[in-house]
Amino acid sequence: METATGSPSRDALDSTTHVLAHCPIDDVRVEGRTIAISGWMMLPDGPPDAVLVRNAAGDLYDADRVERPDLRDGFPSFANAASAGFHAEVRGDAFRTSDDGFSITLLGIRDGAPVARRVVVLSPDRDDAPLPAEDRRVAAVGIPDERVYRAKGRMVSDDLRRAVGAHRDPAAVASLLHVDCGTGWLTRWFGVDFPSATIAGCDADPGAIEWMSANLQGDFRVSEAGRLPFDDASFDVVLAAASLDALDVEAQHDWMREAARVLRPSGTLVVAVRGPHVARLQLDAESRAALDRDGVCLGAAGSTFVTASFVRSEWTAGGALQPFESIEAGLDSAKDLHVLVRSLPGAAEGAEGA
């Protein structure tokens, strides 16, 4: 790929405030000396004019535009939504950080100026565990290609590791639970990211748990609605990337009580949920207004959206959990990540009695 031509000046890049774009990555892989990355970038009013790739040294490279008819169907209110796709192939050595890790910044350009950004961090691929069959991969995350399944799962799992790292050292975590683990798209990486932890997972699909138990290291159990199949105070960390996707407020409260129950005092809970960032693209004006007003909204397709203020007031209402940090679009540039901490013994009781 050639260095970008007619690109913004370094002063413009460094002085401009970039909005956090909705920029899912569909394919990312390191092949020899080349990094290939594909995805799409969308702003609240449509795609940018161009997408540039930047390394830590400030070098810029053009990304090729890719026509995406699926985005035209998904965003009918944007006349040029199909032009949001991009693909870039860049020299890996220009983006290397350390220990074979890579960092890429994607810049959305409009009227010659950078208006949006997405930072993609690629960690070393040390996964040699078996993969589920193609039909299971497609049913779970819509990815038939084995290399993309590994690479995209690695990237998303890294988002969760960094969220945990905001509160505690991942290397010191002794026990971790992945709720709704499926067939381990993300779970397979937690043994790498949390090297001292015993890994556990649960899912309502007995077939998925059977596959996990036969192919990955960990304690994997079938879960029932509203109940996590583990003892009280069993885990240092609980991760949930999809568990609250379609839960109403009452069910959210029940879920939080269960998560708090299995967490040890000062344990870390990381939950991914749709928030205002993606609501700007997926909800109509009336629903967005309801989200701003109430802090929670159930979308027409059954998807749940919540705000950070709702998390702070409602998910912590019983006092068993305390808010620590909210990371806008922290999971694959789409869902918000909320980090909560299990209260110390006596703190919850005091809050409930106040």
C-alpha cells in the first residue's frame, strides 16, 4: 500500500479533536510482513469521505474503499452508506509495538480533515486450541473463515482484558468466569490474557458446553435462566460480552445480583452493552430521546440500550456493586464497556439500610 497522498498535515492530525467512530473490524490478520485489515466506518450522519491508516510515527497510508450493499440496507437513511467499507494492507514492521504486537489508528477524513478515529491493537496470536465446526462459528458470531474467527476473537478479547486492566493486574487474576461463553470465541483467549487464572464459563446451550468441555481448558457448565451455576464468591473477575443484549430493567437487576453473588469482595465485573454511541446509528429519534430521558431503551429489534448514568444508578442500586469506569464503544468500537467492583463485606448491607 502506498503512503497517503494529499493527506492532512501533522498539525491538523495532532490538533483536531476526533470523534469516536462506529468502526467494526470484519477481518484483521498478519500475513508475513503485511497486516491486512477490513471493516467499515460510520459517523452519525454517514460515512467519511476517506479512511487513512496511521502508525505511531505518524506515517499515513490510504485505505481502499469497498462497496458494501449490506450497509445500504442496514442504514437506509444514509444515501451513501454503501461506501463506508474499507480495506488496507500495510507493512507490519511500520506498526509493530513490542513482542510482535501491533497498533493501528484508522482516521476518518471529511473535507480534507480528520474527523473520526479508531485505534486497533493486535496482540500476539498464541492460540492453538481446536476450533468449533463452521456451522457453529457462523451461528455464534457469523464468521466462517478460521483465520478471521481467531484474529477477530483475539482483538475483541483484548478489549475485555484492557477493561479489566483498568481496575486490576490481569496477570494477578486467580479465577475468571465468562458468562454466555458459547463455543469459546473469546474464552479461548482468556488463558493467554490472564495466565494465572483458572477459567470457567457457562452457557444455556448444552451443545456449546459439551464442545467447550471437550476442547478447551476450564470448568464449563450449563446455565439456567436467571442463575449462574457456581458458588458464592467464586471469582475474581466476571466477564459478559452479550448477556444483557435483550434484558429489560427487572431482568438486568436480577442479572446484577447473580453476578455480584459469584464475585469475591473487590472482584471485577465487566459488562458490554449497547449505549448512546451505537444508538445514534441504530435507533430512531423517538427512541434516542427515550434513552436520553430514561437511561434505558428497548429497541424495535429487541436490543437493549443503556447509558452510563443508568448503570451508575440502577446496576449498583443494592449496594453490592460499585461503579468503577465506563468505556464508550470499548468493545469493538460498538458496545460500551462498564467496569464495576464487588463491594467489601458490610458495604452492601450499609447501603441497603441507608
